[in-house]
Amino acid sequence: MLREGALKGNVIVVTGGGTGLGRSMAETFLRLGAQVCITSRKLEVLQATAAEMEKTTGGTVLPVACDVRKWQDVDQLLAAVLARFGRVDALVNNAAGNFISPTERLSTKAFETIIGIVLMGTVNCTLAFGKHWIAKGEPGKRVLNITTTYAWTGSAYVVPSACAKAGVLALTRSLAVEWAKYGIRTNAIAPGPFPTKGAWQRLLPGELAEQFDMAKQVPLARVGEHRELADLASFLVSDYSGYINGEVITIDGGEWLKGAGQFNMLEQLDPAMWDAIERMVRNVKS
Ligand code: HXC
Ligand code: NAP
């Protein structure tokens, strides 16, 4: 979507960048000329991904192990990025944890774990990088948070994730205002269904994937392609989106609106049924 070299000169950190959507975003940033640091808990996964991406893009990737729940890890992540590249321009808070469960089955530890990764992980990284940017007085920096469409609506059976993502949404909008004076833009993406191993294994395990075909919930009748989300993320971390701040862009083929509109179930009616219905409704008037 963006022209070649659009992210040249940028150093971008992607949490959860070794797999799934994080990996796809990191690869697209590399193709557009950025230098990238990918981070998560599993160093072997990161190293393998980094080697593959360097080969396919010719770019530079720094893999760093970091549990975003731990402040000390995050502090070391920032130090490692600065030691290697001397600067950092954008942070993509993508790391997440999630699983489906009736809420009454959950322990407080289960809540703490998901809120720890999703909300506190995002807070830790944003705070570490933000403090650094503010102390250095370097404007033009960007934070991009990956949230979900149920951050607004809530969702049954993924309640810890819904609570945490709602917090990320509030963080995005709050800092967009508070940190604008330091030249830091804060935005978010709310994805609908994008097949990834990490999400699908935990949210649609076993036969659930066939039983509940996510594509059927989407007005566009398909799931998302990684390229589509990666292009949007590239735009939001680039200077081309320089006046967008505090925005959350939904990329879900219209999925959440379909669930929201009270009469959207009428989608199932065929033209003959509409003819019959029209006659009935008009008869009411006469
Ligand atoms: C109930 C569960 C559980 C389950 C774990 N727990 N899985 N409770 N049902 N299925 C409980 C444990 O019993 C424990 O509580 C607590 O949660 C912590 O579990 P651990 O396994 O010790 O935690 P940890 O090793 O840190 O693993 C974190 C994880 C795991 C989130 C549980 O799944 C993970 O590493 N996920 C990372 C990748 C991921 O989730 N990707 C998907 C993102 S998708 P007790 O009390 O027993 O000690 C996403 C998409 C949203 O966000 C929208 C899609 C359309
Ligand atoms: P994924 O591949 O499982 O990505 C999650 C990543 O987070 C993994 O790389 C994981 O790596 C990392 N991670 C987990 N816990 C961590 C921790 N404590 N510290 C550091 N990293 C940690 O799933 P995905 O589908 O690509 O999800 C990416 C993002 O998109 C998430 O924010 C998710 O909520 C969001 N999203 C996805 C969908 C979808 O349909 N796929 C829909 C809506 C929103 P390690 O295990 O190595 O730590």
C-alpha cells in the first residue's frame, strides 16, 4: 500500500512479533525499509522468525526475549534496542494471551495472567518507551496498540481479555491527549477474525472451528488477510498518518456491527419472503 522505503530510517519494536499478526506486521515494516525488533517470551521462536524474515526481506531484525508482564524485562528490552540501533521510533503493543472459558470456572490467577499480558504488558512497554522519548525530547514517536472489537462491547467467554482490551482502549485515548505535547501519537487497531495458530488453537479448538465458522459472522463473508492488517499498521506507524491520534481503526469486514444491529438477522430472508412480508406490512396500513 505504501511506497517503497516509506518506513526507511525507522526503528520499530513489535511485541509478540515472532508469530501470527505480529510477525506479519514486522515483515511488512521490514519490506518498507524499517529496522525491527521482535520480542516475546520464546527466544528460539524469535530467532527462527528473525532469520527467516532477514532472508526474505534483506532487512535487519533484532530478536529479544522479554516477558511484557515484567518491568525489568521491558527495561532490558529498551536497553537492547538502543544498544543495537541507537534509537527507537515506534512501539507496536501486539503481545496477548487469551483462551475461552465460562467465567465462573476461572481463578483470579487466570484473570491476572491475561490482564498481566494484555493490559499491564501494554502499560509496561508504553511507559518504558514513553519515558525514554519524553526524557530525550524527541518528537515524532508513535505507539500502536492492537486491541479487539469486543473492547467496546465486551464479550462472553473471553471476559479477562475483554476487560484487558477495554483498558488498552482507554490507555490509547488517554495518552493520545496527554502525550501529544511530547510529539507522541497513540493509536490502535481493532481486528476482527484473522486466522493465526495462536488465536485459533485457543479460541476455536478442536471441532469448534468447523462448528462456528467465523467467516459466517462477517458481512464480507470471509476472514481477514494478514496483509490487510499489516498494511493498515504500516500506515499508522508511518508519517503518512501524522494527523491521526487517539483513533481506533476497526478492521473486521463489518463483523461487530452485524452483531449489533437489532434487525440484522433479517439478512437470512430471501426475496420471495420479502415480497410476502411487504404484502403483510402494507395490509396492516389498509
Ligand atoms: C481456564 C485457564 C485456562 C483455560 C489457563 N488457565 N488456561 N483457566 N481455562 N483454558 C489458568 C491456569 O489454570 C492458571 O490459573 C492461569 O490461567 C495461568 O495459566 P498458565 O498456563 O500458568 O499461564 P501462562 O503459562 O503464562 O500462559 C498464558 C496463557 C497461554 C494466556 C494461558 O494461553 C499463552 O501463553 N498464550 C499466549 C498466546 C495467545 O494466547 N494468543 C492468542 C491471542 S488471541 P491457576 O489458578 O490454575 O494457577 C486474541 C484474539 C482475540 O487475543 C479475538 C479473536 C477473534
Ligand atoms: P499469537 O500469534 O498467539 O500472538 C500473541 C503473541 O504474544 C505471541 O507471539 C506470544 O509469544 C506473545 N506473548 C504472549 N504472552 C507474552 C508475554 N507475557 N510477554 C511477551 N510476549 C507474549 O496471536 P495473534 O492472533 O497473532 O494475536 C496478535 C494480536 O492480535 C493480539 O493482541 C490479539 O489480541 C490481537 N487480535 C487477534 C485476532 C485474531 O483473529 N487473530 C483478533 C483480534 C485481536 P510467546 O508465547 O513467545 O511469548
